[in-house]
Amino acid sequence: MSAKSLDPNKAGVNWASDEIVEEWSRNQARRDAVMGPVTEMMLDLADLRTGYRVLDVAAGTGGQTLLAARRVGPTGYVLATDSSSRMLHVAADTAQKSGLTNVETRVMDAENLELDPD
């Protein structure tokens, strides 16, 4: 599968399919290397600090989720949402293996987030 076939704007991509999730997981290190510095800059601009609560919409396999979770520390919290339970399973597994206990995952449509006000 080519990177072009994983274009999130491409109609008809089934982000919950085993094939897509496996491909996305295999390429996580490459995405982290490319996107990591940009994500870190975004987190800097958001002034993310220890103890903050973060909502990560369309988290996928959680690359940015983990960076945010490390920044907010054990007193902070990151809720990673995605429409694919399989993608979120990878994110939760990676967070657990990384020793991050401040990450929660929930399956949700990015256009219809159902969250408590707090």
C-alpha cells in the first residue's frame, strides 16, 4: 500500500480496516520523525504545561497523543478520540508500554464529539 492510498482526504478510505491500521502502525516511526518537530512546535505554541487537560481529536495511533501526555505529566490528562477503535487500541497499547497512565481513548466521530463540559 502506498502512502498516497493513506491520504486522509481520499474518499472511501476505511480507517478501521486491518490493512490501514497495520500500515499506519508500521509507518509510525517515520511519521514521528517527520511530524515530531512540527507537533512539538504546535504544543509549544499551545503553551501545554504540566497538569493540563488535552483533547486529541482524530488521534489515530497516537503519535501526538504521547507527546502531549509526556508534557502534561502524571497530573495532566489526554483524551484521544478517533472513529477507529483499532487505531485507538494501538495508541492505548503504545501509551501503556511507554508507562503513560494519563491517556484515555474513546471512539468518537470528530464531527460529533459527545463530551461532558468539564
